Amino acid sequence: MNRILRSATCAIIGAMLLTGFPAHGAESSHPEGPWVEGSPMIPGWFLRVFVAKNPIHVILVEKDRQRLRLLKYEDHLEAVAEYPCATGENEGRKLFSGDSRTPEGIYFITKSYTDNKVTIFGKRAFHLDFPNVFDKNSGVKGDGIYIHGTNRNLEPVSTNGCITLRNRDLDALVRFLETDTTPVMIIPGISALEGIKPMEFAESQCGIVKTLLASDKMGRDHAEFESLYLVTDGIQSVAVGEFILYQKKYPLSQGYRRSYLSFDRDKGWTPIERICRAKPLSPEQIVARHPKDKEKIIEFIETWRKAWESKDIDTYIGCYSDSFRHERNGCMDLAAYRAYKDRLNKKYKYIKVDVSGVSVRWTRNGAKVSFRQVYGSDQYRAEGRKTLWLVFKGQGWGIERESWSPAQVGRKGSR
């Protein structure tokens, strides 16, 4: 828990709860920057973190105080910023469209909007996924709930249900409001959470949370979680994970997954809805995640060399990327290059390839590998410098381009 929050005295907390912010929302009455001193204590049970390779951010909206807090988990939970906000003009949990209430629960951003025109939504707006599955199962209806800015003075309890901030405060929060990934917890107030004893997950139950998030695909392949946590307000509970999906040992895609959970004393935790977003990794992301291991590159070059020398056309062509082009022979694509190499294999009785002095330089898309190459057959001999540009494919390294600088070229018997 935030050490600033722990050190705040009860007198300061009480004063701030009573003070709130001015009825007319005059901006001059508020701190210019993030403010956390004297805020009520945050219950530690609402966020249970199992994996956190990067900081985890959560938005906490307290309706009674008309405050929005930015929380960060990095080894421990702390409030790093706090801003005045406005919520619905009517008290209570939102039940239907037009009731001018703000929802209560755990939500995620579905889309963001930017507008430089003067509108009631200010400069920015972030659409929340209200109603979520818990709301729908409770008969709650509605839509159109946003976190947005305002071009007017900020007044408490003044919206139709949205969460409104000053434009400059929302600008400061933008980089933490990520689509699908940043939980937005809206609560009546910290006092409403007192006395709640939600079912907690122990450290040893990390595997259970993974299972609650898992799909058949994640079961067949290996998912390495970048983050894995459970967030709950004592009523709604959501398991959240960001992961890299591997096939065998190779990274293929990255994704985000959340599972809305219910608890039954006989059945335990069960998912009532799962949401998954995943996309293939770009070549740059794959290379960034692949260890820059020179020995692996040398092993790859040796596999390529042996396949060439033994006329193993399948293994040899398997060392090339699908995007390979051979510029010295009419810019052949991979299929044409395979046919060309197959003809040479049949033409020569034997092929001998020696490689030495391998140099590896890492590039944005992979690796640039140079070495001395001596090629010999019953009909041809060549010696020179070969350079290969490698990219990381789904199953390993692949040659995308190559160049050759001859030192000595000649027919058999000549130098």
C-alpha cells in the first residue's frame, strides 16, 4: 500500500472527505498537478497480482468524493495521481438509459476519440464497455458511458452518467488509458468496501487463474504471461492477463485476455464470459523477443551449409524466408530459386562448401551475417565473401536476402 496513504492522519482524511471540491468546480481551487496526500486507504484485497513484468495501472473512481485516482502496481500498490471528477447527477448504481446515474463495477475502454472542436465531451473521450456481463445478468441496460473531458468548469455530480475530468487532467492520464487493458473500477466510495471479505487467491493459485483465462489454443501452445492479476470490488471479479503465445519455443502472437468470474461454494471459480484480443507479432517484435544468441546463428549457418553440401533441397530451402529474392539471377522468388538449385544439384556430382570467420551484426529486423565461403564441385570453384540477411520466421531464422563478393572464380583446375 502506498506509503503516502499510510502516513496520512485520520484528521486529514476526514477533512478531505468533508471538503470535496467547490460546488461550482472553479479550477483555481484545485491543485495544478496530481494530488494524493490525505486520500482514504485503498483495500489491499481488490487487486491480486501474480505476474507483473511491467507496471500495472488501474483507474479508481470514487463517486462519494468525486475523485479519480490513478493506481500503479510495481512490487506494491500505490496511488500516483488523483484528480477531481464529476459523475452522474443522481445517486446510486446505473440501471437504465436516462437515469443520470454512473455505473458501478469493473469496466474497460473499448475505443478512444479525439476532438479539437468545442463539444460537451471536451478534447478526448474514452468509451467504457458498460453494461458488462455482470450488469446484463442483473437486468441493467444502457450504453454511452465515457470518461471524457470538458470545455466548461467542472461541477460535481453534474453528468448524465459519464465520468468527466478537466481537459488538462485527462491529457495527463491519456498514456495510462489503454484500450481493453486498463481496468476502470467505479465504486460508491471506499467506505462501501469496508467489511467485504472477497474470496482471495493465494500465491500458489496462480495456475488456477491461468486456467480461468485459458482457451484451447492457449492449452495446445505455451503462453508466457507479461501480466496476470485478478481485480475485484467484492461483487464483480475479473481475471486479466497479457501474454505472448509460443508454438514450441518460437513466439508467434501477443494478446490480451480477461475472464469474468463467478464463485460457487461447490464448483469454485468459474468463467461466465471470456474476452480475447490477439494479433501476430511483427518481425521487429519477434526479433526483440528472441535472444540475441550468436551461437544460435552459427548453428543455423551450419545447418544451411550441410544441407547445401549434401544436396538436401528441402532442408536447404527451409532455411530461407518466404519473402526471399535472389537478385543475381533475375530476382527469382523462393519457388524459382528452389528449381534453380535443384537443377544444379543434378548437374554436379558433388558439392563442397567451407565457411569460416562468421561475423554477426544485429539489425532492426534480424541479423546480418558475413563469412568467408569456399565453394567447390566437380565442375566449378569459387571463393569469396558471402553476406546473409536473416529474419526470424515463425519456426526460426530464415534468409531473406544474400550477396556474394568473389575473390577467385574459375573452372576446375584454374585459380
